[in-house]
Amino acid sequence: MMWAPDRIDVNGASLEVASFGPPPAEAPTIVLLHEGLGCVALWRDFPEKLAHATGFGVLCYSRHGHGRSDPRPVPRPLDYQSHEPVGAVLDACGVSDCVLLGHSDGATMAAVYAGSVSDMRVRGLVLIAPHFFTERMGLDAIRDAVTAYENGDLRAKLAQYHDDPDGVFGGWSGVWLHPDFARWDVSDAIDHWRVPCLGLQGTDDAYGTLAQLDEIEGRIYSPFERVVLDSVGHTPHLEASDQTIAAVTVFCKTLHALEQAMVDPSF
């Protein structure tokens, strides 16, 4: 049952939204932030499975320019990952108590938001294949993706899910492969987190290595749990769905139980 509107207006752009499980008045919400080429549909059945396993509500939306949301001009600014209007999305959907779950670019956006905005609605972070800095092998993988888009079937595949596949792909690859972006680093966001974090990374991820989780572990002041998934690539929530959902469920339920105990010691 959908509890959020299927479209919301954020900063003058109409964004597509999907929601699953209980509404915010009945349970906390897991808010999903998708990858650089993602959208609502490309989460596939993960949101519904996650809502069922955790008992939390799950909210996902397609960012401006993605999926069926309004198109977005390109090129994008090089710091676009630091300016995702997460708070405005929470406002528009009535979310009052949440865990931000981001994948790839979405994980970076969740991380930066938690480190730069004092938003008491955000109670925890789940970061799947996050990026805090560029890695040579990841940039090489993006160059390979450009070849697949220009000469292979990647454009046709993306066109099934995005109204503006050229804008989505060009906006993403244009930033990551810009010469100035090689020095990009938002690791200092971790220093300002004051909520627990779960980080998940596949050992066969072409876009990032365990150095990203190491960066969290070396800087975080809050509780941190890392889950390394052997022989898993860039999409653990799809490639190792059961393991990912199990880890997220334990994290969310533990977090909620601890908060309930603080409010009601008899809980």
C-alpha cells in the first residue's frame, strides 16, 4: 500500500515516489537514495522485501533528472552529490524518523547530508558501496561504461527506465570523468556524523574498494558495523539480496530497540 504521494514537488521539480510498508505515523521509515544511473524502478523488488523484513516503512524516489522525474539540465556541477535536497523530500513525504539507505552516489549523498545538516529525523545510515573519494579503478570502470553507452546496448537499457537517458548518463559520467573531479574528496563528512552506520561493500565491485569502508572506520565517532560480501559486485542489494536485507534488518531493529529503551526503560 502506498502511503506517500506518487509525485512530490521539490525545489520546483516534480519527482516520482514509491512507498511500501507502514506509514511514518506507525513505524520508522527507511529512505532509499539510488545510484548514479538509478531510479525508483531500478531498485526492483528490494524496497518491498525490505519493508516486509524490517517492519519499517520504505520510501524511494527518483532524483531530479532520473526515472520519471522531471528532466534536469546538464552538465551538472561537480559537487552535485553534496547538494541533494534530502530534507525537502522528507518534508514532502511526512517522514519524521528515518534511516537513510544509499547506494553508490546515493550513499555519498546520504553521508554528506548526515555530516552537514543537523536533522534529528535521521537516526542512522546504511551505506552500500559508498564513495568518499575517487579511485583509479573506479574511473576506469566509468570509462568502460561510456564505451558501452556509445557503442553497446547500455543506452537502450537505460531508456527503458529513464525519460531522459542521455541526461542521466551524461550528467553522471560527465562529472566523474571531469579532470578536476579526480581530486574530489568528501571524507570529512564522516567526522560530523552522530548516528550509527552500517557499511556494505562487495569484494568484486568495479567502482570502489574496501578503502571506502576503511575511511569510515578510521574517522567515525559513532558505532559502525562493516559487512564485506565476497564475490559480490557493485549492487549487493540485488546480487546478494538476502544477505543485504538480513544485515539491514538487524541494524534497523537494533537501532529502533535501543531508541525505544531510551524513551521507555521498561521496553
